[in-house]
Amino acid sequence: MKQALGVWSTLPDPVTAELLGRAGYDYVCVDLQHGLTGPGTVVPVLQALRHTPATVLVRVADHRPDGLMRALDLGADGVVVPMVDSPDQAAAAVAACTYPPSGFRSWGPMWGDVDGSAPGPDQADAARRVIVMVETAAGFDAVREIAAVPGVSAVYVGPNDLALTLGLGRETYATSPAVHRALDTVLAATDDAGIAMGLHCSSGEMASYWRERGVGMLTVATDSTLLRTASSAVLASASGGAR
């Protein structure tokens, strides 16, 4: 299985999004849950990403069907669904992203009238990715059942939320054996199900560590953090550390 390295898009700027899409990452995920991009600004961001080589994902705000369908209609290749607590919720997300008779996604790809590129239902169902997030105690307890739901492409973990919900506060895999074991548990569940584990990483070092352990989908950076850290590094270099 090819391991994918991606970047998180939180800024509502299409130029920034296109730069990310052309930077060489396997995927760009536009964050509608915690990012600054929202319903009023997502269209130009996705439009900019459509013509880049990157796979385009959207983390929707919740797992309501209308948000999932709209993200796909707007041209996303897949959705990241937060706060999935049970296999029933995972199955409902898959159904919302799947055309009848296997699901209940309604027909309305928005770019179809622009360039005639809308795929047919079977092609769209085969290509779309449904990535569910396990980040609660209930979801963690049911992770094997969630990973086994047909149509789930990956189980994605935000390690900060998972540590918090397990009562481990702000501990990380590097400071807490319990957090490390929790991530290993998710990895084993996805391996057994034959799908990828996704992991939100706070650094390149963290991504490298979990890539070597077999995690298949690793978010290695966030646009706002990249802008802040690169700007600070250049300023520090230019000023000789005087600022």
C-alpha cells in the first residue's frame, strides 16, 4: 500500500490552496471543521485545487449527510468525517457518499455544467474516499467494527482529541505509553480491515516515526503553521537572532 503524505488547508485563500496543491503533497485536506475556510469561502479554494495534481479532501464540520454530499458535489475527491462513534455512523456516512441503489447520495455534481467532466454514478462511487475520524472514547472502543464497515477508505486519528477523550490530557505518543498503545490499537484495526490508518502529525519527525510503523496516510503540515514557522525562520536568519 502506497503511503500518502498530505497537508492541511485552513486558510480561505485560493492562491495558498493552489500552492499547496502544486507543492508535491499526495493530498490537500480543506478543513471546514476547525479551519478558517467556511461555506462562504470554500468554493474558490476547491476551484483552485481542482487543477492541481493533489487529491482533494474536505473535512466536513460534522457527519450530517448534506455536508458530505455538498463537499463531493463541489469537487472533493473524498471527505474526512469527524467524531464517528460507531459502525452505524460510519455506514451512514458511506451511504450519504454513495449513489442509489447502494446509498442515498442525490445527483448534482456542480462542476458538471461547467466543463462536462462529471463522472457517472458508478465511476464516482468507485473513486470517492470516505475517511472517518476516530477521536472519542466511544469511537476508540468500536474502532475494529468501524474499520470493517464496507466503503470506509481509512480511519483517521487526531491524536490530541484521542488523548483528551481517553483522559490523558495533552500527553503525546512520545511522552505517554498509553497514547502510543492507543495509536497502535487503531493501526492494528485498520491493518486487519485492509484499509489505511490516517494520522494528524505535529511535525515531520512524528510523521517519519509513524510512517516507519506502517501508517498509510500522514498529514505532515498545516498551511498556517508553515507560514508562521517559515516566516519566523527567515526573519531570525536575516536578523542574526537579534529580534
